[in-house]
Amino acid sequence: MFPQIIHYSLHFFTPFLFGKLFFKQYWWYASLLMLSTMLIDLDHLLANPIFDPNRCSVGFHPLHTIWAAFLYTGMLFIPSWKWRAVAFGCLWHLCTDLIDCLI
């Protein structure tokens, strides 16, 4: 139960902290954009079974691969705070899922 609390707290609360720290002028919108990156979990619908508590999503699902991480990293260089917020949110999502794999 405790690992799930940590996992979902990192997914749902940390984007607001990052918004305040890194996107001061647009922190609320940036936080919502980072929170919306939870949509990359839609790639779990391609797996069978859809949810497996013993499976690490990083490296398994298409939007959770190293290639996706390279794409998200490249998006950080787009000169728009909105794209940077999305990229940062996707990378944080992968980090959070990786932490979940290690716990």
C-alpha cells in the first residue's frame, strides 16, 4: 500500500511543485500540462494483461521506452514553455514509473 501512495503522490502532486519552481509566471497552466502527461499511460491499453502489478512499465510500453525518453528530451529544446512543460512532465512520469519499479 505504501509504494502506491508514494507512486501516485509523485504523479499527482509533484507537477504543482515543479510548476511553482520552474514555470513561475505560468505555474498553474504548466502544472496542469505536466499533470496531463499522465495520458501517456494510455499505452498500457496495448498490453495483455492491461495491468500487471509485477511488470515494470519503463521499457515495456511504447511511450515508456528509451526512444520515447529521447523524444521527450528533444522537446525540452523547443522554445515554448508549453512544450517544455509537457516534455518535463513526460520525463518526470518516466522517472516516477522507474522509482515504482525499484521500490
